[in-house]
Amino acid sequence: MNSLIDESVIQNMKDDLGKDTCHKLIGLFIEETRLLLVDLEHAFEVMDLAVIENATHILKNSAMLYGATSVAINAKEINDRLCSPRKIINNTDKQLLALIRTTLKAYNSKYNNAV
């Protein structure tokens, strides 16, 4: 199993929706995640906490839905802290960007027909 992609989630999607629909949805996930990555890169540069909070909120849900569990967990940790009254961001939170890039490469490599 690829540690970036939970294949059991993908298999459940294929079983429930069919292979073609699953691949189309994965393509949409890849594209949405690319756009969120661009938003996050800029937001981390300028420390726009509202954009980081919004993007991590979307990522924690969509990444989990598509089996990108590591991205989902990391995004959830950041989002939970940003939803607190103190709005805490750590220096290591930027590591999410590299994780997203690596995960996108894994999805593109495995599901290049879906893009």
C-alpha cells in the first residue's frame, strides 16, 4: 500500500460508484488540491491565517474522503489550532505544502488517467 494513498478508500469508491466515476472524482480531487496548494503557498508566505484556516478545513475533509489520510490528518491538526481563539500556527505547519506536493505526485502517478 502506498502510504500516501489509502487504497481501501479508493477501492470502496470504485465498488460504490464504478471505476470510471471514481477516476473522474479523483481527477477533480487532484485539481482542487492543486488549487488549494497554490492558495496555501501564498497564504503561508504572507501568513494569511484566514486563508490557511479555510484551505485546511477543505483539505481535512476532501483528503480523507479520497484516501489522502496523511494530508487530512496534517490539515486537521492545523485547522483545529486555527479554529481556536488563540489561532496558533507553528513553524512546522509549512511541511503540509511538501506533503501535498508529494501526495499529488502519488495520485498523478497512480491515476494519471483520471487527470
